[in-house]
Amino acid sequence: MASKIEITCIAESDRSSAHERILSIGGINFAGKHWTMSQDGAIKGIEDGKYSFYINRGGRVTNVIVATSASGHKYLKTFADDEQPDNLLSLPECPL
């Protein structure tokens, strides 16, 4: 069974295409420590059934899914988003 994990921050590149924008995701674990994971690692975890990610914006929970761009590149986005991962991009930058 997949671990359900909340994403509270991201690290993004200066690229404009959806599959290149997010470099990594992050949040706070049960011990109160920050965690980060590369977008590729998160995609693999979702596809392997290890992780299930979501965001919570103002009490509205939205699942994060793996999408594929028109050119065949995989990236993360929320279920509610169309082409661009806007809900994820609205999260704050992860601390260093």
C-alpha cells in the first residue's frame, strides 16, 4: 500500500516547459523534519506504488499524479491541473 505524503514545497528550475519546471518536491515528515525528493524519484515512487502524494491548499486536498508531455517526458502535476502543474508551482520554495 502506498504511503500518502503531503507536498508542502518545491524546488523549481527557470525552464518554462511543464516537465522541466519542478526539480524536486518536499515537505515535513512525522518527526517534524524536512524531506526532499527529486521529481524523478517521486515519479518512480508513484509508478511503483510506493508513494501517493497530495497537496493541501486552504483545506482543499488535491492528488498529485504523473503526467506525460506531448514530447513524451514525465512530470508531476495535480489531478485538477490541465497542461501546466500550476497547483504545485504555487507552493513555496523548499528550504535549503
